[in-house]
Amino acid sequence: MTRSQPRTPTACLALADGTIFYGEGFGATGDTVAELCFNTAMSGYQEIMTDPSYAGQIVTFTFPHIGNVGANPDDDETGDPVAAGMVVKWMPTEPSNWRAVQGLSDWLASRGRIAIGGIDTRRLTRAIRQQGAPHVALAHDPEGKFDVAALVQKARGFSGLEGLDLAKEVTCAQSYRWDEMRWAWPEGYARQTEPKHKVVAIDYGAKRNILRCLASAGCDVTVLPATATAEDVLALNPDGVFLSNGPGDPAATGAYAVPMIQGVLDADLPVFGICLGHQMLALALGAKTVKMNHGHHGANHPVKDMETGKVEITSMNHGFAVDSQTLPTGVLETHVSLFDGSNCGIRMKDKPVFSVQHHPEASPGPQDSFYLFERFAEHMAAR
């Protein structure tokens, strides 16, 4: 019997359709329910697990060797893991990296997150692609005692992400300043001491590396909660407004975010959005969003810039998309996915306002699109 097939399974993944996967549990014990997605990145599992955009989701990692570099505080994208759990093929080994502070299992356990190893992730990924992101229940019991019927019922009882506003659950409780820049050898994270532009960043579930990229582009960043109003934003007299990534259904978050964004647009400020921020901007401009079959989650997604013809390899993490057929007059589609043609970017014709669906800050992923932060800075400098 191999390590990935324990004699007595200690973890169970139950899909709402009744499919059951048994494996070896690690991390925290107990059970949780969520939507199941898959991520194709070969590295960056810690950044993925702490990305607030994964609230309400369990992540299946298609790359088999997860956990081999352990975990450390520098790689967290927020204070604690936000993803509900993780699914991997091989059980994590002892970490082999000079930066490791904890092993992956201990890191998950200390943060209350459940994981299962020894799973046929190819089969699971094919099921997600063919049937759409399923609702699942994941349980870890060291004694291997599972009420499978009850787990299936829990999976079926999960309400799903459509209509769910999760930004309020992951946003900051109050405003704060940010000056930490991108990591660089050998100093690590330096501080921005000579900012040129004053930016208000709306936190729908912002990753730390996005804020670092803004600081590295010369921005003095003030972060406001997702529920901030246009009056709250404009009272800070910013040179530009940034709309962050985040989880949940954009239409639900748009109930309070859209009026704020429309107020900012009326003030003729430069605006830059990423991921959920991209979807919020599109909604504010009059477009619509749709739930995708299984979403885009990975660090190898090709995106074409429709204005330059350049193809960028990007990091993505989204289960909803902007419906490009609903973009109003005066709004251009600037980027599209070369995987399925879905919308990945927009801009206004007559204002310095733009957004992208992919993640130019990477962490994990390639840095092909970092120039977008510099473009935002250029728009502010041109005011």
C-alpha cells in the first residue's frame, strides 16, 4: 500500500452528486463545505491558499508535489488562509527550503484548514471541467470514521457562490496605510519612502502583493474597506483609485460597490481594477457578469492584448467573468483569454480608466503584466 492510499482512509471528499474520494488527511481535523475548483500552478501554494479570492472554495492542485518548500510568513497574501481546504495527489514531504518555518500540514492545522492527499487529481480535474465546479464536503478524521451520507447531504446543502457577497467577509475592518514594496534580493521587502502618487485602494479581498506593486510603482497607498462610499474615497483627495481582487458573486458585491465607483468616475479620477475590481468596474459602466463553468485558476494562462497584439502569460483566479457582449458604447475590450475567448480587460475611450481580469502582481505566476501598475502611475502623473 502506497502513502497516497492509506490502509484506513483518514479523509473523505464527498461531491454533491454522490461521488466519494477517500485519502489521507492532513492539516486540521473536522469537516467543511465549499465549491471545488482546480489550480494548475506549479508553485505558490501558500500564496494561493491565502488569496482572499478563494473564500468559499476548496482548491485541487493539479501539480502533484505540493508542500515541498514548506511555509513562511513572507509568502502569506493575507493574515490567514482563506481557501476552505486543499486537495493534492501526493502527501506533503518534510520541507526542503531555507525559507521554510513550518511544514505545510502544521501550517494548515494551526490555521484551521483541512487537506486531503492521495487523491486522483486528474480524475477530479476532468470531472470539474466536464461538469462544472461542484459543491463538496471535505472531512478529516484520524480514526477514519465518516458519515458519508451526511457529508453528501452537506455538499448538496451548500448554497454556492452565485448571489453570495463574500467581499464583506474578507475586507479590512478599518482603513490603513501601506508602503511595503515588492520583494527584492537581498533586502527583502523595502519601504516606499518617496511616493509620487496618492492612491486609495478599495479592499474587496486585496492580496498583499498587489499593494506592494502599487507601492513599487511610486504610490502612497491608503486602503479602505469594501463598503467605502464615494464620499469616503474623495475625502482623501487621491490622485487615483484602485479596485482590488476578491471573492464571491460580483453582482452581489456590486450592490454597494457600483454606486461608489460611479461617484469616483464622475470625479474624473484615474481608476485601475484587478479581478473582482475589474468586474466591479464593468458593472459600474453598465456591463454584466456571468458565472463560468469551472473558472480560470492557474499561473500559465495566455491573454492577448487586443490593442498591441502581444500575448502575455498570466496568473488567474476567478469563477465569474465580464460578458463582453454587454459592454456599452465607449468601453473597449482590451484583453481576451486565448483559452476560451472570455473577457480579460476593458478601458474607457475617453477617460484614464481600465481594468483586467488577470493578476499582474503574480504571486504566484509570471510578471509579464506588471507594466499595468506603471500605466496606472502614468495616468496619475498626466493629470
